[in-house]
Amino acid sequence: MVIRITNLKEIERRYQKMISRAMDIEFFERIRGIVDDQATICRVDAGCIRVTGMLKASMSLSRTHACIEMLLRHIASAHGLLPLAALDVTVERPDGRPHTKVVRIPASEGRMHLAHATEVLNAMAHGHLALSLQPIFNVGEQDRSLYDECLARVILPESHCAMMPSSFIPSIERALLMNEFDQIVVSSVIDRLAADDTLMLGCNISAASAALSHWWTAIIDRLKRRPDIARRLVLEITETAPLKPAEAQEFSRCLNRLGCKVAIDDFGSRYGTQNAIDIGTPDIIKLDTSFLTDAKDTSHGFERLHRMTGLARTVVIEGVEDEMDLDIVTRAGFEWAQGHLHGEVESAMLHQVPPAHSR
């Protein structure tokens, strides 16, 4: 059978192309969730998916309708982008007879998140992105750094003030647009590396982006042409969501072949530990600040912190705020640290990324 969003063009006109594309991807994933044999699914076109074997020409009309209703209920139960629009979903039976149903799901909160996420992404796409740098510094020689982490700030044209990630990342995550956000940030970091060959920079990407999806193609091609840039780029995978192990390992191997390094951020917090296991052998592990907090409170916490130094080839302890913290991580045997002791995020120089048309 063929399952089609018949009003996808209307959705694209009402929202944006990036939104309709994200809806199309989610539509495909929702259908994958109900079909047992993944080999029976193929994407025909935008908003159009063919599933073989689910409906048979010999099935009774009532049984056919029951299968279709089950599928549509599964689609309607989505909590991501699909509830943002009324989808006209057409299911064509193997004998060519159509069954059409309109799925209408009100989602005022979802629309709010989508509107905010879209405003932020539009601002970024038009050059209103700032990159604040914070060094990963050597504990013994504090003027030496491993690399500088780029932290994204978005300057909305109306307010002219830099928005911290905590004010917009939740909406971008809820709108399932982290791939678009990460693409802009990674591209901007590469631009910065291309402009200054003395820099080594890192930036966060979401776990959802740690897979070789289509949007990585242009970035990978660029890094292949510029291995000198690839060798100075560190991609830090955040812990806010679990990785898909096979995809994450393929992603990590691809970046390593290019010369990039892969780091696991906030190890020990939420999904950080599992993500490090799923990657296999990350180049860098960045320990969550809770390890340092526990080390300050108890001797057991200090011993646990000391054991963490051998987790990977390079281990960074986060959350070093003052000289007392520095003394603890020094005694624990760490070589690299990060925190407001060096390069406070709020006072770091902001890097304004020029609009795409002026590059």
C-alpha cells in the first residue's frame, strides 16, 4: 500500500520548507514504528511511503479498514511535529482503491514551541549567531589549552541581546529541529577555523545529530577538502538523548577518518555514560560537574573522581570554578579541566557570523 500526506504542499506554504521536511521525516519514523519488517518500507517521494505486505488484495474490506485505522491512530499519537498541522493522509490499497482520512490534532503548546524555534533558526540563518569561547585548559600549565569550546548565543534582531541556549534549546528540541540547529552551528565553527588556522575548536551536537544523515554530506565534503580544518575540530555529543549505537559508531568512525575528534559531554549525567559505551572509544570524555561536587563533599567522592582519570585517552573535568576546585582536580590527577575559572562564558568575546550571502 502507499501512504501519502496529500496536503504536504499546503503545510510547506503555511510553515516553512524545513518544517515540512521535518514532518516528512517524522511521518516516516512513525510508520516504521508499527511495521515489523523494515525491508518492506521505502520512501517514494516527499510525504509518500510504500509499505509492501501489510495489506493484501485478498483481505476483506473490514479487515483492510481495521489495519488502516490502526496505522492512522499510531500516526495521530505522535508528540513531535505531526500534531502541528492537520494531515490529509491517503492510504491506497493494493487493488488501487483509496481510503482517505483527515487527522486533526490540536496542539497549541506545540505551535508555540515551533514558532519560537523557527524565530531562532531564522535569526541564525541570517547571521545573528554568536560563538562564545571557553577553553579546556591544562591543570598544570593554565595558559595552555587543549581546545576552545564554542557556545552558541543567538541575537534576535528585535531585542539585540544574546539569548542563552537554555532559553531556546527546549523549543528546538520539542520541534524536532536540532539537526537544523546543529548544522548551522557546526558550519559556523568550521568557518571560524577556516578564518584562523591557530584555533582548535569544539562544539556540541545533539545525540539526534550523531548519525550520518543527509545534512552531514556538505560538511563532510568540506572537511575532506580541508583536512587541516578537520584536525582542529572536536564534536561533543551531548547527553540529553540516547544514541543509536550502530549509527553513532559509524558516525564516530567517519569523523575520525577525516581527522576530527569525538567527545562525550557530561559523562555520568543522564545518557552520558551510555552514550560513551555506545560510541565505543571516544577520543575525549568530559566528566559531568557532579563528580567534582561529590569530591568536595566526601573522601569516597574524591576516590571516585580519581578513578575517572583513566576512562579515555583524554579526560576533562568540568565545573572548575575556583582555586579550591583546581586544587582538588590537581590532586586527583587530571590533566585537563573546564569551567569559569578560565574564560567565563558571559565575558568571552562574541563572534558574529556573517549572513550567508556575504560569505
